[in-house]
Amino acid sequence: LVNDPAGMVQMAAFSPDDTELVTSTSTGRLYYWRVSDGKLLGIKMMGLSDQILYGLDFDSKGQRIAEASHDGTVQVIDARIDPTASVKAARDIANRIRPKGD
């Protein structure tokens, strides 16, 4: 798994067909992983402004993800990944952890 340098993994949820895993971090990002080979499929920002989650789960069809915050707020977001946003978020993370001069 990729380590998000600005946050730690808080929650994880498997898709209904067990082919994907979504992890949330304290930086407000959701990471999508393919279970069969551990490949990072994409990164998406969480829908909640409060980034401390107490719950994370897919709906029964794997189309939406529910996020439950410690303040009692629940938000349902689209589970699909925007590849453009995923690439940008991955680059931002890589730039933060890359040593200066590389």
C-alpha cells in the first residue's frame, strides 16, 4: 500500500464483489486498490469536510460509498474514480515525499 505522508489510514472497506478495497486517510483522501494484485487504481477526495471517519462502506451494488464522521454526519458519495483527479492527487503526494533535488 502507498503511505500517505500527511496522514494515516483510518478505515477500510471491501467492495461487494471483494475485488476492490477502499482506504481512507486523515488527509481526506480515499485510495482505491485492486485486491488481486494490490494495484492502486485511483485516489479521490472524501465528501466530508471533517476528515475523522468512524465508518466507511460500499452500498450493495458497489456504486456508492457511505462515510460516517465522528461528528455524526454521514455522506454518500459516488464510488466511481475520476482517473484525471487520481493522477493529479498521486502526483501531488509524490512531489511532497520526493527529496529535494531529485
